Amino acid sequence: MSEMDVIRQIAEEVMKVPTLAGVNDNWLWDRTLRILRNVEHICRTPELAGRNTPTDRFCLIVATYFADAGFARWADAEDTSSRLVLSDVSQTDLRDFSTQIVTDRLSGAITGPKIEKIGKIIMESANRFTEMIEAMILSDARNLEDMGAVGLFHEFRKYVIHGKGVADVLDSWKRKIDYRYWQARLKESFRFDSTRKLAEQRFSAAEYFMNQLQVEHSARDLEELLLESLQSPKKTTESSRV
């Protein structure tokens, strides 16, 4: 088994959270693999491939595996309240706990300097002004996770955990639109033009879905159907008189 295979196995163990039902909650691991795919593709974009700055792919991949490991620190199968915290843990705490887990779980697998760099990538990925290329890539890969259909999935999951319904989701979405939250995210959260453009496309898809969700929640489409059916007999009667 290669060094990376060992690290991947450790990361999977950390990310798959046990539940009272005796099965694992695979949400974190599923999210991690998706972010890893984002990272790998971003590394191959022309604007990255043409840079003179070398990218430490090994440390970047390991940092990606453990960037969200801090969530698992709170996952206690016997404590329901701690599972609610999983959806609300602050980003600062998340990064701190993630780097602690890297140190605790990887100390015997890789050298100290690599562990330090992995931790730095995770911490720097939250710094808008970082010049660390690995941190910039990880940041864009994680921010893409908040956009589009996948971003909506995470939003819905959080609301379901807290016992909220469609009305709550729509209210939250409206507040974010009113306060131009998404415009700010698109402007400030992405380091590379290619990922920003993709994020804009994903946001458009999410906006289309949320508009449809609003229509169905308010039964607006049914109301329009009934109005149309009421008007149709009147039109038919008028045409018959002519």
C-alpha cells in the first residue's frame, strides 16, 4: 500500500462518522471526495498550468482530505446535540480542529515538515490575501462546493437537521438575495477567473431551482392553472356567439 493510500484510508476513517443506527454517516467523506475532484481539475486549468510557481500536489491532496476533518471532532453518536453542532461549527474552529487531527493521525505516516505544510495549507485557505498557491486552489475548490445544486443540497441538509421546512429555506434564500450575499461570495471568494465563472454558472442553476421551489411552495402554478381554466369557458362562449 502506497503512502497516499494509507493517508486516504486514515482520512476515510476520520470522515465516516458512526451513528446510533450502527451505520456510518458518509456525508463528510462524500463531500471530501467531491472537493478533491475540484482540486484536481483546478490544478489542470490553463491559468494554473502556466504558472511558474510549483504546486506541492502531495501536501495539497492531503490537506484536501483533512480540510473538513474538524467536523468529525464533534460527531458523537450518543449525543444528538453534538450532531446538530456539525452544521454550525465556525470556520475558525473547523480549521483549528482539522489541523489538530492532521497532527494526531498522520504523525506516524509522514514527516513533520509535511505535516506542518499541510496544516498551513488548511489554515491559509481561509485567508483572502494568501499567496500560497496550494491554499488558493483548496479555497476555490471548497467554495465551489457552496454553489449550485450541491450547495443547495448542503443547505437543505442543514435545515432538515434543525427540523426546518421549505418555508425556512426560502426565507433564508430571500435574505441572502436581498443582502447581496451571493454577489459578494462570487466577487470575493474565488482566486481564479475560471472557477469564478463556473461558480456564476452554478449560482444561476441554483437560482432557477429556488425560483421553481418558491412557485411550488406557494402553489402559484396551480393558481395560474385554475385562472386559465376559468377564463377558457368564457372565451369559448364568446367565440360561439360570433
